[in-house]
Amino acid sequence: MVGPIMNATTTKRHAWIIAAACSALGVLGSGWASAQGPSQAPAQPSSQPPSSASAHPALPPSASAAASSYAATIATARPTATAQADTPSVHHAPVSTARAHEPLNIKASIDRTNQLRAATVVYQIADGSWHEAPFQRASEGPYLAILPADVMIGPSIAYTIEIEDTQGRRFAVFASREAPHRVQVPDDIADLRERALATRLDNRRSVASASGEYVYFGSTTTQVTTPTNSVLHSEKVPDQYYRVEGSYTYRPLGTIAEFSIRIGVVRGTSIVPGTTDRDKYDVGLNYGSPSVRFRLDDAWHLETSLVTSVTELGFSAGAGGALLVGDPYGTKFTVGFETIQTFGSRFYSRLDILANRTLLISPIIEVTDMPHADRYGLRLLGEMRFDLGSGFGVGLRGGYQARLSTGGGPTLGGILAYAF
């Protein structure tokens, strides 16, 4: 009982000091009032002697009330040792900012863990859903909860810390689900660029398309043999082909801006060098071509492709590349090439002009010896693409080409595309 007694004695001593100070102020106030106003009758001395049970003089009534109030305040503010020992506590320094696309470590010190079943960080991500990350003891700190990198997306995330006691009761000890603590996650420039492009494309990152064209270079008179006539004779051989192609493109819009796969067939006739057999002038190609477009800068993109194919002579491989300068989904200039073993090569330039939001006009110049021709020809083409809305688009292609100055022919083609 020594502790409580000492506390009571100390409390009374403090109360007596406060009362004495109040009495002194009262005496000074009375003296000041006497000096300023009419004199008052002196107070009658008390007829009762001071109590011998106390080592201090008696307190005035007002001082006694003040002392009682002070003692009650001290007793209320002092928690018991039993309450402190039974209450778990979590000490946490809030996180204010974090890096995008990097794990976020949330640290906390937890006291009296024997009174807890679990401690958890409950966090809300960009889409509004709630997730949990449990606290675990860490090597470099008391306890650690890790938020994965894939949820760290700007502009911010929010979190609260909840604990569950041994009786299964769960409650928040830092912030709450109704008013969570918010952490700013500044976007990096790559994220901002990707979001801007995605918004511009109406978040349609996939494109499926089908296209076809007929190409006629004219006809050339040459000496040929046939199975029914093995004697060389003159015959006009048309230099022509048609192409049908389907493709799929996905647009990540990052460093890898796009990747695509094209599958198509080419069939035609052409004077194949080194032979007079008319049947060998029937040429064709079945091909598949994956390609990747890389972003070098906002206005510079590099596209590379591989070609695997089967020609009239067997398996053939090829490659291609293009450099794009300008707006990748607007006005730009493209220069590129494609070559396929035995089948031929083509070199081209293309200028895409965005006339308005729904019309893209593209003049094209191409030099090619496809399909398996004995000489290069020049193609002058024009293409128009129309945005029909809701992801649909159509295009028309036309032009003229020739291998010889004495003859040539038209090109006619089209394209249908759907973005989703």
C-alpha cells in the first residue's frame, strides 16, 4: 500500500501549494482593493484554534474546491498498469509517396503480439477494389507488409491497418476503410504517354484486318516452250499477281509499341529468269510474317519483321524493316524494305497524311521485282482509309506500275479493319 499512500500524500501536497498560491493572490487582491476603494471593516478572527492533526494551515473554501478538482483530474488521467499491459498497440510512420510499378514496403512496430491473431494492411487500388497484405516479421525492421508492384499505379493508392485479437474481433488501428490514408503514386512519363495514346485510340489496342489487291504490270512477249509445243515460240506472258492477307495487331503502346502477325497468299504469272518453260511462269507464295514495332522516341519508330514462306520452288525465308518518322497514328513518313528468298524484294516509301479525324491519305512509291520477276518495276500508288466509327475502318488502294516504259497496268485493292 505504499504506492497509493504516497500518491495521495503527493496529491494533497500539490493541492495545498495551489491553495496557498490562491490565498496569496486573494490577499494581494484585497490589499489592492483597500488602496483603491473605501476602507472595509477588518475580518473577525476565528474563535477556533487551528487543527493540530495537519502540518499545513487550513484552506479557504474556494481553495479546497480547486484542490479537490485537481486531485480528481490527476486520478482520471493516470491509467492503471493492468490496462496498459492488456492493450496491443501498433506504431507506424505513414507513407506519403511511392514509386509506380515498384513494391511498396509498409513497416510497423507491434507491441504485445501475444494478444493478437493477425495484423494486416488493407489497401485500395486504382479500380476501387480492396486487397490485404499481412504483416510479417522482417529482417531489417520489426514487421513488414509488402504491396506488390502490379498494384502500384497512379495517381494514388489508399490503405488502413487493421488488427484481429485472439477473440476474432477486428478493428482499425491506423486510418479506416471509410477514411483511408492515401499514398501518392506519381506517374512516370512512359505511363502518361501510354495512357494518352490509349485514350486517343479509344482504348482499342487490338486490330484485326483483311486486305487484298490485284497488280498488273502489263504483258511481255518472250520465247517459251510448252508441254504440247517444245519448240520455242513467241508468246505474250502477263506480268500480274493478286494478294490476299489477314492480320492481327496488338498495341502495348510502350517501348514495344505494336506487334503483329500477317498470313497471306500470293498467286500470279511472271517471266522467271533462266527458264523458257511456260509452266514455271506460274508463281506463288504462302507466307506468315511476325513483326514488332519499337518506340525509339515520340516521333521515331522502328519496325522489324521475319517472313517464312513456301514458294513454287519450296521453302523460303525473308526479312523486312521500316523506319517511321512522325505521329505513329497520324501524319508520318515511312521508308522500308522487304525481301523473300527467290520470290523477290521491294523497297518503298509512304507518306500518311491525316486530312481529318476520319480520313487518312497515303501516296506510296515502291520499287519491286516481285513476284519472281526478271527485272524491277516502279509502282505509284495512292491509298485512302476511312474511319467509320465504333472501331470499323475501310480503305481503298489504286495506282499504276510498269517494268518497261512500253507498257504497264493498274492496281486495285481494298482493306477492312476492326479495332477493339
